[in-house]
Amino acid sequence: MASHAPSRHSGLRALAAPALALALLLTACGARDGDASSEPTAFGQIDRTRLLAADSNPGDWLTTGRDFGKGHYSPLDQINRDSVARLGFAWEYAAGTRRGLEATPIVVDGVMYTSGVDGRVYALDARNGREIWHFNPEVDGQINRKACCDSVNRGVAVWHGKVYVAALDGRLFALDAAGGNVLWSVDTIVDKTRAYTSTGAPEVAGNVVVIGNSGAEYDARGYISAYDLDSGKLAWRFYIVPGDPSKPRENPELELAAQTWDPKSRWDVGGGGTAWDAMVYDPELDLLYVGTGNAALYNRAKRSPRGGDNLFLTSILALNPHTGGLVWYYQEVPGDMWDYTATQPIVLTDLEIGGVKRKVLMQAPKNGFFYILDRKTGELLSAKNYVPVDWARGVDLKSGRALVDHEAADYATGPKLIFPSTMGGHNWNPMSYNPRTGLVYLPTLRAANFMLDRVKGHEYHPGRLNMGITAMLVSGLQLGAPNLTPALMRQLDQLARKYPDLRMRAALTAWDPIAQKTVWEFESPGWWDHAGVLSTKGDLVFQGTDTGLLRVFDARDGKLLKQIDTGSSIIAAPMSYQIDGVQYVAVMAAWGGGGWFITHPESAAYTYGNEGRILVFRLDGGAMPKPQPLADPGPLPEPPPLKETRADVLARGGLLFAQNCSICHQNMPRSGLPDLRRMSAAVHRTFNDIVLHGQRRQLGMPQWDDVLSEADSNAIHAYLTSIAWQAYRQQQAGSKAKAAPVASR
Ligand code: CA
């Protein structure tokens, strides 16, 4: 059922002819060594000197966020407010996948390195998209059972001629930047029985490359591992939350952490705290900053019954990259129970705050507050909410503690309605800090969750989802299958009445980090549009949309200056580079990521499918080629006879589907996954082979015979057949009504 379908051969679509001629002309004029056809001759030669001098070589983009501070800002200005009207298509590359693309490419020495589904890596000639090599880690489709948020990857690290990438299954690879061959690989997962995956970009920190993992919706116990850059030998490992107290502590900091947990915590469920994205190495202070994730079990009353802050959940850690020792920490959410990760991108810069110039770290995590910390000491300098927040009344600057509003937000005592939602006020999508305007351009979401815990205790399911609660986005889109009783519905309705406006909204927010206020905002028509952001010295802000637009705004006032309809959903951040005197803007495009199963109805993926593309633009480029629209799938076929009609079996099938399958197979029939109402006769016949025995494991559909019995699989099949019949009957009734509207009255 789930399918990665690396179906088509990767390749590039040629530049439109007039634009090609122009490109050759420009190349000939500005080429290094005066040779228009020169091939890249250096591969991945990034080192400390070059990284520190990033601003002197504005044509390069050396880390996922360009420089070591990862501000996602480009000091290029050929494309600017005056010239942006001329922005057009330069080249594209087909990634050969149909799942989400989230990475920001790196460009150095004329070569683009970036990552895609499962941790594939692409090395392309950045002038024209010609493939130099590509790498597929060939992960087993079984891993998709452990991936909450699609089989995405957020980028590579390039250093001293090597490209580092983490595959979805947690293997870390060092590839030769020139040819893509594997120099070493290591399995970073310490416990294969638990649901660990890796989706973040590795970070080079001094002499090591560092990677974390995901899985706090399942049963992961978060940790970070550091490996020698050349040999791949493990240098150190830092566990983020304590483990079973009957076993030795792996790192000394866990003594401190353990004091903030009930000794009788649910250690079996893992604790969470997974570091799945934000990691930034600071070459000025020789520190590594790591953002940590939410709790596993969500409900603190069950996780750590006697309460406590539960360190180091939802924290920023500053580690010594040579030893893995903790230098300082700052916890954003004491005793998290709302999926409030501190894994959102971290930006390093220098700011003058209260008349004092400081080396700072900025983050807008899920919890809705924008934080500025002194990155030398971890001192909290500023914290102000950038979206509506009601889990805390604020943050006390003196103690640094969030003032948690338990009455408003602690759902251990009953259902609560809480802003921001589990999607966060801001998620993984990169924000951009522009030192020219002094503004942070931030993709924001205003959405609330109903959160409730309706069961006594928690039955641990090894390697499976263990959130243990029900969380529902309030716009009526449900995560999981709540099967709400009328009494509960009334209760939720009461809660909702307190809020004048519960619409989910997405906006591009220009935030002044010093004045702590929004300077301008562009609300997206789509409530789900929160793609990553690029800003440039050309006073421009670039952001893609789910509906397939690449938008360009005036950085000063948010005026929409240009939009290009690409025909592909965009969630990743654009980036910019310059070669031979030509500035390019590039972005990876495909719908996916957290909540990917609830695509909004105008998503480009519905019209054009979800083929992964790398799209590149330049001034005086050609017309934008769009994918072929998907063929109309036609009327629903008549399903096979429904042999199972017992209501209890169908309900059980529905529940099993919700618990195990819906995290992928929900509401996205036209963007990569099969429409389960249209299963062929062959699929109906071999349903149990697919579900239980891994017949489509190569395509990404895991096997489930360790969890589901044959009777379970039959019940799911019966449930799906029954909803196919429901849809089919509706269709027939609809076409009858259309054919004879008067007669039917
Ligand atoms: Ca989470």
C-alpha cells in the first residue's frame, strides 16, 4: 500500500532554448579560466577557513543554512526588487521519488549536493542540473513503520571532500564528494527493537560528525552520537533523557537529569527527547548546540507520575564537541506534555540587546515563543510569543522558566484546547535571519489541538506508536481515531466556545527579534502553507507554497513582487548561489513531512502528483515547465462483494486501521499513495500477503505479521471494502440524481 516508487529514472529537463543561448553567452563571458564548457574540478572542499570566510564568497552555500550560523540568508543581490520581475526557469532535476523533500541544498565549487527520500544524495552540476552522481542508501521499507513524519531527509553536511548523510534507518554514511562511493558507514541505532529513525542533516563539529534521531511518538530514548570524520569511529554519545535507573548511567549529566524525573517513570516507553533536526556547531566558541524533542509518553502524569521538569526534554544543549560533555542547557518547556519540541532550526548571530553586543542563538520552537539566548552562557535574553499561546502565561526572564498554565493546558485532569497545536507555531521549516533588515522571516502556523487522555494507565507497544493520548487539530482534521462520545463532543464544543477564532491559519511572519514584534505578515490562502524561507541582500524573501507557487516578497514591507507557478508542492526552503556571474535560486519540491497525510484540497500534489523535483531559477530564464496533470482516475470501480458484515468486526477493522495504517493511508489518494477505495481484484486477493507478509516491502509497505493476526488483517480488509462500498454507493446515487433531478423529487 505505501509506496516509495523510485519509478522513473532521475534526470534533468533541458533549459528552454532562448534561455539556454543566453546562459551560454553569460557563461562564456564570465567563466573561470575563460572556458565555457569547464566541468567542476573540485568536490566538497569545505574547511574551517572557508566556512569562516563564507561572507567573502557569497556565491557559495556551504551548510544547509549557508554559513556556520545557518541564517538562511544570501548576500547576493543580482536578483533584487528591481530585477525580480525577470525571474524565470533555469533548470530542473527529477529526484525519482514521490515522498516529501525537505532539504536545503549545499553548493560549493559549482556542484550542488542535496538529499532526498530515505537519505538519497544527489550531486549535480549547479550550472545546468547535469547529474554527477547519485546515491541511494536502499533502506528496507519496514522502517516506514517507525517514521511518524514521512520518509524525509533534511540535508547533507559537506566537509574536506566528503558528503555525510543519515539514512532513514539510522545508518550514517560518509561518501566521496567526487564520485559518491561509500567511504564508511556506521549504524547509529543502539536498540533496533525501538522505533528510531534519522531524518536530520548531520553536523560537522570540530573533528567529529554528529547525528541524532527521531521517534518520540513511538518509544525512542533520544541520544546524539559523534563519529570521527575520517574513520567513522564512535567518539562519544550523549543520552538526552535518563534510562532505567537499575542500569549504569551512560553519561554523568544524567545524574542531574534523573533528579527531575520520578524514579518510577515509564522508562519502558523510552522518554523521548529525540534530537531530530537542530544542530549547529559554533566555530567561534567551539560549542555544539542541539535542540531536543518532546516526551514519550506525552502525558506527564503517566510518564513521570510525581511530576518534575524531565530534563533534558525540549531543551537546547551546548556540548563540548571534543568530549560530548554538557557546557550549559536551557529547557524551554518544563515537563512537556504537548509535543513541544525544541528541535526547530537554530540561528547563530551577533545582536545588540539592551545596549550590549552579544553572541546569540535564536530559535522559534513549536511552543510559540521566540527565544534569544547568550550562546556563550545559555543565559535567556529574550522570550516573547510570536503566535497565540495558552500553555504558558509567559517566560520569566530572571529565572528563565516558562510559567506553565496547568489549569489551561494540563489534560491529565480532562480535555483541553491548547494553542499552539502539536504542529507547532513553527516547525522544522527553516526561518531566515536577514542582517540588513534585522528581521527574522518565519513560517508560522496558528492552530490549536484538543488533547485528551481517555484511558487508564498505558499499555506499552514496543516499536509502535505510544503517544498514549488523543490529539486533534481543531479545524476538524483528526489525528488517530477518537471515536468521540456525544458527551465528549459537547465538552469539546464548550472548550471551543471560549475562542473567538479557531481557524487554522498559516502566515509568513516578519519578526523583529529585538523589538519582539511582528513587522509585517502575509497570510497564505492555504492554512497549511508553512514552507521554509530564504531572504537575500537583494531585499527579497522567497517562500514556496503547498499549491505549487514560488513567491517572492519585498523584505521591507511584505509586498508580493512575483510568483511562479511550478506545479509542485513546496515545503522546503529555497537557497541561492552564484556561478560565472549568474545568481540562481534553487528549491526542492514535493509534498510530505509531518502531517503529510492531511494535504489541503488545493495542493499541487492533487493536480500534478508528487514527483520530487529540484527547481532552479535565474533572471531571464525560460517559462516554468509544469508536470503533466494527473489523469482523471474515472469513476470508482464496483468493489468485490462484502462478505463480512458483522458490525463488531467492521468496527474492529476500522480501529486497527486507525491505529496502525492511517498515519500513512489517510486522505491523500492522489499524491503518491494508492487510493484504497480503488484496490484492484489482485490486491483484494493478495491483501493479507501485502499487509502481513511484506509482499510490497520493496515499495515501502512494511509487513505487519508480528503485530496483526490473520483475523486482524481480514477485519481491516473488510473495513476498507465497506468504505469502498459506501463511496461507490454515494457515487451511484449522485450520478442517478444528476441524471434525473426532477424525477427523484
Ligand atoms: Ca513529536
